[in-house]
Amino acid sequence: AAPAGLAELARRTAEWRRSTHGSDPATRALIDAGLARAAEALAIDPESAWAHATRGGLLVLRAGLSESGATEASNHEARVAFERALAIDPLLERELRSQMASLGPQSANRK
């Protein structure tokens, strides 16, 4: 689906931009745009494991740029998105392992 691909492109671009430019407005805009595309992809196909995983990755990025309270909320949302992606497609675990590890020990002990 096109929205899922655009969400993933925004995630990867935001990762690159964060590493080269830090927490600037353009990085935040890429994350917001990616989250909007992920929401579109999930509206089209709520069972898209890749869209859930991409949403989780974008939320991890957003948490890294946020205040502490917003970070906790974004990390929780990311954990839920990753767990949903893995419930749909357990084969994504290897792909998501490092992103889930960045959320702390709770994500490593999935239910």
C-alpha cells in the first residue's frame, strides 16, 4: 500500500535527519507526516504488520525528541504498535529487536 511505503520513507528520512541535524523542525515534520501516512495505511488495512511496525518506529523517534512526559506516552504507544505488528507477523521480531530494546525491558518481555 502506498501510504505504508510513504510512512516507512518518512521514518528512514527522519532517522537520517535526526543523526545529521538533530531535533530540528524538519525532523519533527517528517515524523508527523510519517505518522499520518501510517494512520492512512492502517485505515486501509488494520492487519498490516508493517504499518504497525513503521508506526512504532516513528513513535520511538518522536519519543527521542520529546519532553519526558510525552516520551513516556510515545514509548507506550510504540510498544503497543510493535506488539501488534508481532502478533500479526512474528517474523518481524528480528527486524524490530533493536527498536524494541530502545523502549526498555518491558518490551523484551512481550505478553
